[in-house]
Amino acid sequence: MKPIKSTENHLDAREPRWFAVYTRFKSEKRVQKRLLEQGIQAYLPVQQLTRRFQRTTRRVELPLISCYVFTRITKFQYVQVLNTPGVLRFVRFSQNLVAIPDWEMQWLQRIAGDGRPLEAGPIGWQTGDEVEIISGSLAGIRGILVPHDQKKNVVIELVNIGFELRLVVEPALLRYAGKRTHQQQREGLSP
């Protein structure tokens, strides 16, 4: 007989913690606005892009991670968030409701607010060296160096969110931070 595996729930009655929620497609901005109107802290990472249309070119602000909004809540706000129009469900990992560490959310806010072009996608473990950005507004953030088209791309893994961010960083702003161990490759980078 297999032992019954209990699920984790990181909601706390007193301490607000960060969680990600899935939203309806193209509803991220409305969901963020509705959560803020209810007095719930919400964050939507966005990126500024230039889009060319038939006769014009415009700057548009699009969500960095499609169908995700991040909210910082206590246990008592859980149902209120779920009842917000446009919210489908909380992001879970193996049926566990896992809080996103504050440091990982701070990284996401710093990276998204930097204005550099970047891409977000589900984590695909890469082999390579761990590097740390040593200068600028992203100083202290570690990632994995992935060479691409003679540019230096750095993959920043937001393990608890389940995404990686890929951005171009000047080689002079990077320093070697060591090889990733097999354990780190499975679990992600330490801050």
C-alpha cells in the first residue's frame, strides 16, 4: 500500500505571500485592476514592444508572462481572489499551492522594470556556467550563460514561478559564478 502524500499549502493567516494566478487569455490587465480595486496587492510584469501595423508604428505594453498575474495575499483573501472575474485558478506545482519567495518576485520586478528586451518561457534546463550580473540595475542577479548568435544571453530562472527569462547582457557586466551542480539544475538557482 502506498503512503498517502499530503499536499502543501503555503497560505498563511497573518503573513501575506506571493502567489501566481492563471487568468483568461488577454485578461491580465483587467484582473490586475480588479484585484487592486478590492485592496489586494497585485503585480503584472509587462514589457514595452514596438508593433508595426499597416500604416503606423506604435509602442504597446504587453504582459511578460501570458495569462499570469501575481498577487500577495493572506489565507483569508484566497477565495476573494478566486472569485475575481477573469481569474481561472491559482498556479499549483504537483497539486501544491506554493508561495513564491519575496526574493524571486523582487528579481522579476527588477528585470521587468529594466526596459531591456527579454523573453519569458517555461523553464527548460540548460547546461552551462552560472553567471552573476555585476553592474547596473540588475546587479546581483544570477543566471545561466547561453551563447546565441554571438551575443551573450543570460537565462534567469524563476523556479517557483515556473518560467525562465532570457535577456541580453553585455559580457563586461558579467562575472563567472561557478558551474551548476546536477542538484541545482533540478531545483533551480539559489539567490
